[in-house]
Amino acid sequence: MSAIKLLYMEEIWKNIDGFENEYMVSNLGRVKSIDRKSFDCSKYNFYKGNVLKPQRNRNGYLYILLSKNGHKYYRTIHRLVANAFIRNPLNKREVDHIDTDKSNNVVSNLKWATRKENVNNQITKIKAIEARKKNKTKNRKYRPIIRLSIDLNSRTEYNCIADACDENNYDCSTIRKCCKGLRKTAYGFIWKYI
């Protein structure tokens, strides 16, 4: 969601289940600690509440570290927002980011979903296809090769192994082994780097 829209949205805070009177989560995807006092070694300590800075986990989701009674708990922000603000009458287990941006934890961008619904998010599918295409072209090594018939009468040149494989529906690893000299032939031809 754009920053301009966020400026005009009213931020609503709710207690986090299991951490009442300690932490709150907002409809804009922010988490804060609450002002509190604690008694320690014959004196009271006052802790000023503040908005906590989230971290990103290895899957790209933002999470926050909450502590209670000396124990630490890691919680993803999108689940905290969904639990606090979105009803889940069908007890769906996953929270779907509608725009697939894992850092956009605004309540209007989240919905409860089954695993199948989450995977079948159309934007997710489109992004996955684009990523595969990008990786496919990025990882290709454009080293030209030549295909020779066994009797050396016919000769065909290709820009790279991947082009030869795509054009003839061959396995790239077999042709690569021939080009590296690990095999003599593949698919009835001799293959060499130019």
C-alpha cells in the first residue's frame, strides 16, 4: 500500500493474544510495547512503550521478538495482524498477502486462506513464472557449441548448449558431458565447444 494511503488511514491498536497489557498490534502492521512497571529487587522499574523494529526471516516475512516472563517468542507480523483484526470463521490456517508483498502487513492486504488458496493467488503465480524465466535466462552460459555427425558429414552450430537442448528436446547435462570430453557422443552426434 502506498505511503500516501497509509497517512490517511486511522491506526487502530489491539492487544496481542497471550501478551495482553504488554504488546499491541495495529491495523497498519506495526507492533509496540506498552508502558509498564515491574518490581525488581525492592524497587519499581518503569518501561516506556515504543514501536518495535521488525526483522525479516529467511522466508522474507517480517517478524518481531516478544518476551514474557523471561521467555522469548518469535511472531510473524502478518499473523499477529490477522489474528487481531480479521475474523476466521472457517478456521483457515494461512494468511495470504493479497499483493504478495511479504512486507505489506496492512490489514486490507491480508486474508485468511487455505494452503491451496494461498498458492493459487494469481499474483503469486505470475511472479513465480517471471522469476523462473529470469533465472532461466540469467543462468545460461552463452558458449557456442557445434554438433557433428559421427561420419563428420553434417555440422550444426548453436549459440549455447541450452539452445541445442531446447531446439531438439535433449537433456543438457548429456551434451555438456560431451563438450567437456567426459563422453564421446550424445544422441548419435559428437558435440564440441567452438
